[in-house]
Amino acid sequence: MIIRAECAGDEAAIGTVTAAAFAGMPYSDQTEPLIIERLREAGALTLSLVAEEAGAIVGHVAFSPVSLSGGDEGWYGLGPISVAPAHQGKGVGSRLVSEGLDRLRSFGAAGCVLLGDPAYYHRFGFRLDHGLVLPDVPPGHFQALLLHGPDALGIVAFHPGFYGTAQ
């Protein structure tokens, strides 16, 4: 398996993998493929990585800029992340997250935030950060990872592509 940047022509396979990964998940409203499309359309996919095995895309992760009310810059949101059901539990997601975070570090990113399972993302260093807030989310599921520089404070806003627009 290789991890590589998304290339032109990968869009349909990324959409298919993402839809399959989130199908039937009670925490999902099934809009994840649309989120990726809107981020791509807005030029807000700072980093879009795929996991490829035997020429087929089996996983994807997106990183896009977030804004902080405190004015801190260089922060990114991780997600959506998806792995084809037949490849889940085999380390594909972990490889995508690790590679993505390494690339963000190389860009000089200040940090990364996400909304997800604390038991899973703890292994990458993500923690509940009382200085950063994402309103109206389950307690403990919004997490942050400082990559460079001082801690940040404020209310976090994901790109509008997460909420139905591609501005």
C-alpha cells in the first residue's frame, strides 16, 4: 500500500470510498463525500491523501484550514477520513493520519483539530484542549494537536464546505 497525494482523476474513487465508509454510521448524515467535493471546489483541500493498494484507492483523508476566533493562524482540520469497509482495521487510517500530520509539520502548521473518537485519535497525540472550542459538539470529541508554536485559544470554525457551501 502507498500513501500519495490526490491526483486528477481520483475524485470518483474518493467519493465512492468515502460513501461506503460512512454508510449506515449513526453519527453520520452521509454528507462526507459532498464535504470533500465542496472543499475541493473551494480550493480548500490543503492536503488530500489517498491510500492505494494494487492500483485501487482504499482510503482517503482531507485536511483543510480552520479559523480561530483568537486570530491564531496555521491551524487545520482533519477530516473527513475514510477507509473502504474491506480494508478497515488494517492500519490504513493510521497510515493516512500519520502521513498527513507529518506533511502538516513539514509545512510549518501550528496545529490540527478534529471531531472524532478520542480512543482512536489519542494515539496520534490529539487531546481535549480547553483553550479551543467547537460549539455544539459532544464533549470530549473535539480534539486538538499542537504541532508548532504556542497554544491557541478561541472558537474554531471549520471551512464553510463542511456546512453546505463551497466559498
